[in-house]
Amino acid sequence: MQMKILAIETSTLSGSVAIVEDNGVLCELALHVEETHSSQLLPAIQYVLQIARLTPDSVDGFAVAVGPGSFTGLRIGMAAVKGLAAAAAKPIIGISTLEAMAWAFPFSPYPMCPMIDARMKEVYGAWFRAAAGEIERVSEDFVLPPHQLLKEVKEKTLFFGTGALRYRAEIVDALGEQALFPPEAIMGARASVVGLLAAKRLQRGDADDLDSIEPLYIRQAQAIAPRKRRTER
């Protein structure tokens, strides 16, 4: 049975929407925008469904990158996927943004640290290793100043993501030749990878609960603060 997944990734300004089938990508659309994804996302979903000649009812499940990342982007992506999954009565699967980023390099001989710019002079990150074409998580997700996480590096390490782009000079100054960077074009999370990871879970009968799945806010207090301020006006 061929399993089709519609996946959304809105953790950063460069989001994407994809439809995957088993181990292949049917369609993927990148959203490189300098604003929130709210006006871009639904047209993108409609477009990839049209290209793949599918409807929300004809896919087997919906996948979403749960973060960490942009609070606004994550909320928009989660709301869209929840709405689609509820309307179509199909499974929903949440995938770690940092894990999806690491899966771009399943044969890396070096430790990997995907980094997302968290602003406030910090990055979201996690440590991963590749082994026989699989990705192994070495740490939980964290939010740290770059100089603090660089103290842990003792060998050549692959850095990528918006955090690595922003703090590349600082990383190189601290680590020299131990700091490795892939081409910028493949540094970020992609909806197609989110979808393929979700398909693996769904094939095992593993899905998330529609009512309880939420974006991963490592800075929980900061995510709540804007809503609190609005209610105080």
C-alpha cells in the first residue's frame, strides 16, 4: 500500500509544504518569505495538492514540524495541520524540526549540531550522530548562547541551520578547522523530510493525539507572554 503524507514545515522564515509517498517526494514547494506564513501557507497547500492530484481526504496523514523555532510560524503551521487532520479525520504526526534537519545528512562521519537562530543571542540546537544511514539523537533540544555550546566540541563537527549561518564567524573563531558547514541551500529543515519521517512512524501505527499535540516551545514563558500582554490591554 502506498502511503501519502502531506507535510508542513514553518519553523523559520524559509518554510515549505510537501507531499511524500513511501520513500519518495511527489511535490515540494518552498516558501522563502520575509513575513509570517499566514498568507502563504494555505495557497501553498492547495497548490501541492493540485500538482499531486490529491485532496485532503485522499492523503493518509498529515505531518508538521513541531519546533523548536519561530513561535508565530510554528503556531500557524500547527493550526493548519490540525484543521486539515480534523476535517479529513486522518492521523497527525509531529516531527522535531532539529531531527528533520539532521536527517539531511544520514551518512555524515562527523557529529552534527543543527542550530536555529533563537534571537536574544541564543540558538536552539541538539546533538546528533549518523550511523549506518540512520540518525541517532545524542542530546535533548536546548537553547543556549553559541559560545556556551561550543565549549562541548572536542572534534570536527557539522553545523547547519539559521543559527549556524548567523554565528558562523563566532563558530569558526572558536573551533577553527573543527567547524564544518554544508552548502547553505541544504542547511534548513524541509517539509519533505518531515513527511518521510512521519511516514515511517505512521507505518508503525504511531501517530499523535489531535487534541494534545502542540508546538515545542523551549522558551515556554516567552511563548505565553505575548498572549498575556494582549489580554492585559
